[in-house]
Amino acid sequence: MNGSLVVVDDVAKAFAQLVVDAMQSKRSASFSLAFSGGSTARDCYQELSRADSTDIDWATVTAWWGDERCVPLTDPDSNFRLVQEALLARVGRLEAVNPMKSDGEDPAGAYEQLLRASPPIDLIHLGLGPDGHTASLFPGSVALDSPDGRLVVSNHDPFSNNPHQRLTFTFEAIAQCRQIVVTVAGSGKSDALHRVLDGDLSAPATHISGAEVTWLVDNAAMGTRTPR
């Protein structure tokens, strides 16, 4: 596993506090945060929405998405909608860089251009799927062998365990973020987590790397395993 493993009682609360601390420790007037999807992410963002308004100036925050399903923004499966409902609608207006905003034939390329034109993202939130995927980087998918230098690609799950075509950050884009936080909650993620802990390269999340990587894991996901 790349990074530090932190076992906590409540992943969502630990995530919210980590984000607040990161925002407060940055000395510039802006902060960029890349979101993910899934039930754990929803819990994390709902908890973050409860942060004291004196701790976060949301008007200075720019929202990105590390991956998104190629569906309308109002679709129940949209990560944009998830974040909008769980967080953005609760904390007021902030700048949101929507990955599906482009009307062209290459939304991945358009999103990559926006990413390249911006400073490095301060913090990206990632999850862990039961199959070991993170963002929309699925086992056996073409995005795992994307051309060198690509930051955003179109991808799908070749085993059809996850529906919809996706846009996703590549591992190179993830590595360029200043801080990477992976949240893992529940016994259903235990097998995948142990694969990452053991360095199983067939689990895409094992390839996460960056300057600062933190894995927030609860006891149910950790199981009987002793942290190293």
C-alpha cells in the first residue's frame, strides 16, 4: 500500500475533519477538492456539510470530480448529483468544474484541458470498490494502460459489474494532486482492502500513488487484520 493507513471508528467524520484541517492549513485564498461517488462518499460529504461555517469559506472552494458516469446530471447515478445533494446544496454556491459540461465529441479531452489549465488539485477523495477499483479505473479496463501523459480518459467496466460509460482521472492525474484521501468503510470492502494491503497489483487501487496518500479505514473494513 502506498501512503499511510489510519483506522478510525467513523470514516465520514474522520474524512470531514481531515478536509477541514487541509483547508485551514493551506495559506492561499483558494482550495480545490475533487469528489468521488458511492455510498461512503455520500456519508462523507453529508458529514462535511455539517462543518462549522467559520471553519470553511466555501466561496473559495473549487469542486472537481475524479470520475463521472456519462449520464445526465439529474440522473440518480450521477456523481455530480450525489455531491450536489449531499454537500453543494447545503453549503451554498461554489465553483464547480463539471466533467460532463462539454457538448463536444470528446468530453474527456475537454475536461483534461480544464485540468491542465488549473493549478494542481489540493485534495482528491477516492473510494475503493469490492473489485479493487478506484475512481472509474476498473480491473482489466483500457484506462489502466492509457497513453502516457493522459490525465482524463473515457472508460467502462469490461466485466459489467459497474454500469455506464465513465470519465475518469488516470493514475497520473491522481498522483498530481497535492493530497489523496481514500475512504474505505464496511465489511463488504474488507477483501478488496486486504488485496491492496498485500500489494496485489491486479487490484487497481494498489497503484494509487502521490506525495501524500492517506487511507481512512474503519474497523469493519479492516476486519481482524492488524495495521502495519
